[in-house]
Amino acid sequence: MLTGDRPRQARKDGRAGQQTHITRRVGHADLQAVPETRHALRLLLEHWGEPGRAETAELLATELITNALVHTNDEAVLTATVEVHILRVEVRDCVDRVPKPRVSGEEGTGGRGLLLVQSLADAWGVCPNGTGKVVWFELAAATP
């Protein structure tokens, strides 16, 4: 089940206070939810940032959503807020266990997506949120 508001495009003209966002609830068993969420994020970021920044945001958002769905066996909620110069993406889930990036050479398949987030995001982190957590990242519109 995919729910949320319809994205409004971010403005390039830099007007103060201009902010847009999307919120998507991604059901654990909904196979179309992740690509539909990527598409909504792509629409939101259509006129935002330097070339390649929106694609990076899509990749990182997909990693966070996938992690939440795989490691919690429940739904996740993605919120993306875009301003003229910065994008913040948050993924909320219902498990309070804090994810950790894998160190190169470690056994297992989990945690490698967080290495991408750590490498490509300008900032990222994990915050407790009631019965779960929020994993978030930020990207500047221009590469630092």
C-alpha cells in the first residue's frame, strides 16, 4: 500500500521559504511501493540541484527504504523535504535497533547500503522515534 501526498516541484528561483515535501508509507509486502516512491522523489527533485544530485538522492532513499523493509518485516514511512539548497530524506520504521555500516571485508550482506549513504550523503544519522527510529540523510543541491 502506497499512500502520501502528491509531490510539488521545487523552485529554482530561490525564493525564501519555498519548501516542498512528500510522505510515502511503504508496505512490507507491496512490491510496487519502492519504485513508486523513487518515482515520486524523482518528480519532486525534477528541477532541483546540480546534475546527478537527484539520482544520488534516489539511490540513497532506496537503500534506506529497503533496509527498513528487510530488517523490520514491517512498513516504513519515507519523508523527503526539499528546499532550494538542501534535501533531507527520513525513513521511519518500527524497530529501535540502530543500523551500522559494515566494515570492508566483514561477512554478511547487510550494512553495505549504509556505506553508500555514509559515502555519498553530505550528512546522515539515526534518531530514536518512539517505538522505532528514523534513519536520515541530507544532500546539498550543489556538490560541496
